[in-house]
Amino acid sequence: MKIAVMSCIHGNYEALNAVLSDIDAQNADKIYCLGDLVGYGPHPNAVVEMIRSLDIPTCQGCWDEDIVEGLNACECSYPSVLAEKRGRLAHEWTNQVIHPETRSFLANLPFSLREDNLCFVHGSPHNQHEYLMPGMDAFVAMERVMAAGADILFCGHTHIPYVRTLDSGQLHIKVQMAQPNGQSQIVTDRAVTTPLKRIVNAGSVGEPRHGRPNATYVMYDTNCDRITLREVEYNYQKTCADIIEKGLPAIFAWRLARGLEFAERADDPTHICER
Amino acid sequence: MQSFPVTLVAGAPGVGKTTWIYQQASLAQSAAYLNLGAENFPIDATYLSTECPQLTAIAVDELSEFLQRSDQSIPLFIELGFHIDPASLELPIAPETCRKILLVQSPQFSQSTDVESRSESQSQLLTSSTKSSELLHQDQQNDEWTGWTCISPVASPEDFLDNLPTKAYESSRLSIDLTPETTLQIRRSYLQGKVLDGNSLETFWHELTHGAYGELQRAKGIFELVDGRALLLNYRAGYAAVEPLELSLPRWLDGPPDRFSGLEVVGTQLDQPRIVQTLTDCCLEDAAIAYYQAQIRASQAASPEVSQSVSQGATVS
């Protein structure tokens, strides 16, 4: 079975259309979406309507949650004061234009999705706002995959696609307790062998951050266990024109055309989201 | 050797007028500096007076008094902004007593493509100093610059390599087209009392120097950061990026800094309202400034050596 996984569309209808056409051309049997359907881009309602009409299984992203629950960001959400101000602007605009049925759809999205040994989340199994960075500590990364109870954890949120293989490793746990006589006694001594796990980040359909405006997603072939990162060209100029026409900040169009993320990013792989 | 106590320095934006003056002043026991065209926006004067302690910056209205009391042993460098018409200058000093330096971007320099030829060009340029009429192309000769000495602003191997142009200009005309009729715009933004978030400044500077707010020819600015540093950022179109310079000023950790900071950009189709808005969005609120400054002061009090090394490690590029 060929499974297409996409994430972080961010109201970019042109990019979504192009990716769906590419998925069709790849003969995918199933599509999963990892959320962030709205935010920054000019067509949040159209994107949600497309996802809904195609009945694509979708989990809730951090922007989807924020539109429903309101902004309540942890410090990892924005890398700078400028990014935070731009993010708030985008949030307020999206909050104003979004239709009630769109908001209702976003509110009812599940936090995660499962398919056999595969798990699909937006950020991490713990939180939509947490970034699983490609360079994060292997122990923490392994914990996140095992917390999901999966062999492959599909995520988005960072907007940069990657595949990280966590080779089988040995974890030796030893717990010592202090005794009244001042000596210590080993009360637990356990070795755990972890199986091979993978984290697959689908990148971003509508807000890439890889230096080019092209949309990205991943294709996973369960028969041959092959993961393919796909990069799709689309008419980003149309999205840029729509950003300006809708009254969103012109800098969003400038950044989109250069494959620079609008605002959010996390540079600290050791940061644990506290939201 | 004839002594020239007053040197007029002209050149296109970004050609290296201030850097050349810095190099000259560094060789002197003392020097004075006046920037005509900067008005009350002293980016270059702040840079020079902090990095070259023997140099004193003077204002336009101090010039006459300076010339009267000067014993002529203190060299005075007068920098002319590219938008200043030299023919319009009215100075309280006879023009023939001034040395007139026109800094030009040499075609040889722009077209150098490999390290070997660069070294050869460099040695030529270091010694090149000729009358402007001999250096300028036939069609570029201009009476306006008669009597000016053309110099290519290359002074040291480090400077040469660090500032190697990444693209050759179409012609050398840019280097000498200094007429007031130029279509280049100058936009200035005062930031005195403002403290910027470092990551925001990094984002803004990238956008600015990559054309998000208009076609940029030149940008320079002094920015105050929350750790008390004042950074000088420089950009010249066609040149490799220059690392930010922390000015040799005391760290300001007691409220909004009461010293000059600001941004000057030169280019075309500049969107000044968006530049100002973005700069405003980069600034920290007073409460945030007070909070972070208190933390830094406490950290310095607890471990001055550690806090200093941490602060020095932070850069904006």
C-alpha cells in the first residue's frame, strides 16, 4: 500500500492542489494529513473544505488548535519578538475570516491517528506544539516514538522534511538506593534493547522552509518499506498575489516566494514544549 | 612634503569613505572628522569616535571655531555624502588648501576573479593614486571632479579579501556618478532609546538586504541590544556580507539607552513605512527591557567572567 503523508498547508490552496495532483500521479492508496490547515495563508476555508470533501484523515495541528482555543503560546512557538507579532497578526486575520463550519471541523480533529505500526501526529505524541527536530537527542527522540507505540512516527510542524532512523540500541538502567549504613544498594538493574524506529517529517505543503517555494510531502510504500520525500512545484506567485490582495502582510508573500517560513521555527532541539 | 590639514573625501555610497578615513586617522596622533550630509544622524561619526579614540567628531556649526583654534597639525577629514554636490560646498577654508580625495571602485578591482589576479590588482591599487582626469573613462570625465585625486579604497589584505565584490558592476560609472540628480533615495530611521530583540534584528536585516523593502545599494545602522551592546551593521550591494561590529561603548544596562542609534538605507523604491513598521516590531517593550537588563546585571554580579564570555559569543549576522 502506498500512503501519502502531508502537513502544514497553512491556507495555501494552490500548493494543496498541486500536491494532491502529484499524489494522484503517484497512485497513492491513502492520504494522511498532519494538520495546520490554516494560518498565514490566504485561503483557510477553501483548504479545509478540500480536505473535508476528500475525507482525508487529518490530525489537529497547533494552528488549528489555536484558532479553536485561542493563542496560548509556549516560548517555543516563536523565535523572536518580530515573529510573534507577525504570528499574532496572521492569527487575528484567520480568526476573522474563518467560517463557523471550518472552525467546527478544526475543533473536532483528533490529536493523533494510527494505521497498524504507523502513528501520525502534528508536532510530537505529547503535544502539537512540540518540535521533533532532526538533531534532537536520540534518547528523547526514541522516547517520543515509543510513547506513540509505533515503529514509524510521522510528524510535521518543523516545515523541513527529514527521515531519522533510530537504530536498535541498548539501554541499561541501574537504580541505586542509599542505605542507613551509608552504603548504597542496587535495587534495579535492567537492560532494554530497543527495536529500530523511524521518525518521518513530511515537511510543509504551504509554508516551506527549505529555501525554495516548492511544496513537500512524503510517500511511504508499506510493501517495500520505502519512504520517498516529494517536492512539488506550484504556482506560488498566485498565492503571493492572494496574500496581498486579502490584506495580509506583504512580507508573507516575499518570504513564501523564497522558501522562508513566515514566522515560526525552533532552533533549540533540546527545548521541551511546556504548553 | 606638503601638509594638508583638511582632506575632503567623496565617493559613491558604500565605496569605503568612512573606512578610508578610519585607516588614515588611525595613523595620526589625533584627527578630527566632519560628515557633511549626515546632518544630525551620526552613524559614521559614532563609529569613528568609538573605534578610533584619537579622532574627534565635530558638527557643522563647530567647523569655523575648530579651524580658528586648530594649530593645523590636527588633520581634519571632511566626508561628503554621495548626495552632496561638491560644487555647492561653501567652506570657511580656501578650497585650494584642501586635499581632495575621490574614492572610486576600480574596474580592475571589480573584475578580479581569482586569488592570484586579486593579489596583483591589490598591489597595484595600493599604490594607485592619480589625478581623476587620468583614471576616469573618456565619457565619464567630469569637470566637477577636476582637481580631485582618485584612490581605490583598498588598504590592507584583510580588508581586501573580506570585502571582495561578489559581482562586477556593469561599468565603473556607478563609482563616480555622484551628482545630486541621482535617483538613489536615502531613508533614515531614528532608534535612539529603542532596544531591539537580537533574533528579530537578524530576520529584519536578512529581509532588508535581500530586497524585501526595496532595491538596496547601501545600509548601515547602529542597533542597541538588550544585553547592552551597540552593534554596527553594514551592507553594500555586490559585496560579501560583513560581520556585525560591536562598538567599543559601555554596555547599557539601565533602561532605554540614551545615546544615538539608527538605520540609514540608500537605494531605490524604498518602502520606508514598512521599514519603520518592521523596526518597530523588532523593539522590546520597556517592561521587557527592564526585566532582561535586571537578569543580566544579576548574572554579571554573580559571575562577571562567565556572563561576559556568554555575551560576547552572541552575534547577529
